[in-house]
Amino acid sequence: MQKIFIFFCVFMLFMSAHAATIIGSSTLMSQSYANQLEAWLGEGSISVSRVFYKQTGDGLTSTHFHNAVDGQGRTFTLLRVSSSNNQIVGGYNQVSWRSNGTYNFTPYYGSGNITDGTSFLFNLSAGTLFRQNWKLGNTNGAAYYEAYNHTSYGPTWGGGHDLYVDSTLQSGYGYASYSYGTYNWSNQNLTPGYSASYTYSVMEVYTINNVVPEPASMVLFALGCALFFVRRK
């Protein structure tokens, strides 16, 4: 019995230290999805807060999207693709969205010395990650394009584009080829087995914050476990 309790204490301490925090409302962002995005981001514990929500028929457009998210810092965007069996795809933008008709490029230090921080695309339903092509060794002309900022576009990634959302926030496409891909760089539909032309029924955008550890709750839990063993002796 004591071994089981020890395992439980260790498991709970591990899970509390490796679980992303979802602040406020969420429709598409489940706890498992948040944990997966946290792992792909690779920065330790994060919290996410929804700053924009769009569903079919509400009349919101790319103008509303940019009014809500421009200048908000880095974000995750989640899209439910109703035309692909409601799979959840999306992207991470490492800098703020803007409305000025420009691309975000992977930054350099010096001559061709690329920084580690990059945006990425994903299919959460399939558990698939699409890194920027330059990081995979494919340095074609579009490999360094991250995201496109335009008032008539929704969240859009890549120089081709690789994931596109139109002004209605209800249509677009997803095809990793220009700037994003997987380990073999092959051209890939983000939702294999379905059309790369997408109809979106729900879109959510989340801002991201690194969580400062709060040791007090962890200490209290550890003390509780210790007290249990003291009383058992």
C-alpha cells in the first residue's frame, strides 16, 4: 500500500510540474492539446489565454481577428477543419501578428547564423508537428518565411502559403511545402486523406506566457505525503 502511495505522490508531483495551464474559456484547447503544444514549444511550463474566438455564422472577419490579436505577442492558433472530419490544425507564431502586409522572417545573427526560435505548424488530432524547412536542412527560397501579416488575411503561415485562412476566417488551405514540413521535407497535406482545401468551423487564438514556478503548493503536497508516512510508522 505504501509503495502505491509513494508512486501516487511522485506521479502527482511530476504531472503538476509538466502540465500546461489553460486560463479562462476554451473550446478546442483541451488539456492534452495544451500539454502537447507545451512539449513542442520546449520552454517548460506555460499558460495559455484565449484572446479570440470565431465560429461559423458569427460574422467575424480578418479585421476582427487583427483587432484582437495584433501586438499581443506570440500565439497559438487552433482551427477546426470541418471538411477534414473536424481535425484540429493550427500554428505557433513566435512574434505578434500585424496588419501591414509584410512577412515575418526567421531572424539571423550575423551572416546566415539562424536563431533557435521558430514558428511551427501542427495537426493536434494526428499529433503531427511541421517545423520550418530551414531547420530540417531544406534551404529553398521560402524556407525562412514564417508568417504573413495582412488585414485581409486571417492567421497565415509560410511563403506559399503553407497554412492559409481567408478574410472570412471560414475557408483556406493547409499544405506543408513552401516553408514548413516534417523530417523528410515532403509536400504534405496537414490533414492526410482529406482535401487540402479547408472549411473552418471554429477558430481560437491563445496568447502564451511562461509560468513562474510556485513552489508553495508543491511543498505543501510533499509535506502532506511526508506526514502520511510519519503517521503510518
